[in-house]
Amino acid sequence: MSGVWAIIATELIAAALCLVIFWPQIVRRREQDAPAQVIEVRHAFAALTLIGFLGGATNTGFILATLQGDVLRATLLLYLAPLWTLFLARWLLKEPITLSGVGVVLMALGGAVVMLGPAAMNGSLTLGDGLGLMAGIAYAAYNVSVRRAEHVPQAQKTLAAALGSAATAALALPFYDAQPWPSSLALSAWAILLGTAILLVLVVSLMQYGLMRISATRAIVILVSELIFAAASAWWLADEVPGAREFIGGALIIGASLIAAGLAQPEEKLK
């Protein structure tokens, strides 16, 4: 199965799981007068459309970047997202840009650069580089849009992210030399798709829950710690032993995450 079809299949299954698990929250309506309800529905639809589009652009763009180009280069470009988040959060959420915030972001980005190594930046720009850069910008905008849509239930945003990823991948099919959908799939393949979809729902739900309770700038720094878990997974599952760069970069990223958590003020958390 090609990467594009895998995205479409897992995201559609994830959307179905959202409908089954979160149905009461998805159809929830507030008691209010009819005109106000129409306005709220319009605002919610616009917010969910944006979240779906940005989530889809992030997911599809990054996966295609890893398939088209170098995985390390794509990952590094994706995790430039803290830089874009810093300015987007200032513009859209009016979050102040402080010296401590800039320092934490630079520390996290420095860790990512050290961890991925100089080899990740060698060579000329490719299609994979462009897709990775686009995915990083979309990732930052997605996090800010989730934070901004405080009036929209989390279950609806999780469903929108899944549907948006499936739709974006479907739009990419004509431009990507993908294999046709397999004529038959083994039971084990369906089990892998289902397991991946369950993980997607869990990850997106947890991420959106956190985004609504801390600032977007600090959230994206904490999310960069994914690189640590990626390295640990590669060590455990693929026997890729990390070297000095991985340990030094990982220490910088963990340090930035801990500092970002310590900078969070109680009044920023939503009740």
C-alpha cells in the first residue's frame, strides 16, 4: 500500500472511531436563541474547516516529504514549527514574545539541529524539502488554530483533523505516483490500519487537550520532544544506536521542554 492510500485509510478509520466514541460531544448544542445558534454554528464550521485543512496539510505534507526526500531533512524542516508558532501566536493569539520564550525556542531548535546532524542539511533543495517546510508551517498554524477555537468542542476538532487529513491525501493522489488500492488485504493489514487509527485518535485528542491549557509557543516546544521518542523507538525497534549528537541534542530538547513547562503560569490554564 502506498503512503497516500495508507494516510487515507487510517484517517477515515480514525474519523469513524471519533464518531463512535465522541458522538454525544460532536452533536452537542448549547441552549440559546436561534439567531445566536446560527452564528455559533457558522463560526464553528469555519474553525473546523481551518483545523481540518491545516491538520491535513501537516500530516500529508510530512509523510510525502519523507517518501520523496531524506527523512532527517524532512524532520528538521518540520520542527522549525516552534519558530513559526512564536510569530503566529503573537499575531493571532496576542501572546507576548519574551526573551525567555525566544531562548527556549532557540534551545529546542538547537537540539534538533545537533541531534539530526550536519548531514541533514547537505545538498540542494528538493521537493521533499519543500513539502517538509510546508508541513512545518502548517503544523504551527494548526496548533494556533486549535488554541484559538476555544468555543469548539475538542471532539469536533479531533474529527475535523482526521477528515481533513483524509481529504488532503485524496487531493494529493492525482499528483503522486501512488499504487492503486490493493485488490485484497490480509487480516493482519487491517489490524495494523485499525491500530494506527486508534493511535491517531489518542494522539490528536491528547495534543488538543494540552493545547487548550498552555500557550501555543510552549506547547510546540514540548511537542518537539517527539524527536527523543523517535530516537528511542529507532533504537528499540530498528537497532539504530544513537551517537553523541543524539544524546547532546536530546538533552537540549528535554531541557527546553522542562524550562517551557516551568515558565507556564497558573493563570494561563483554562478551567
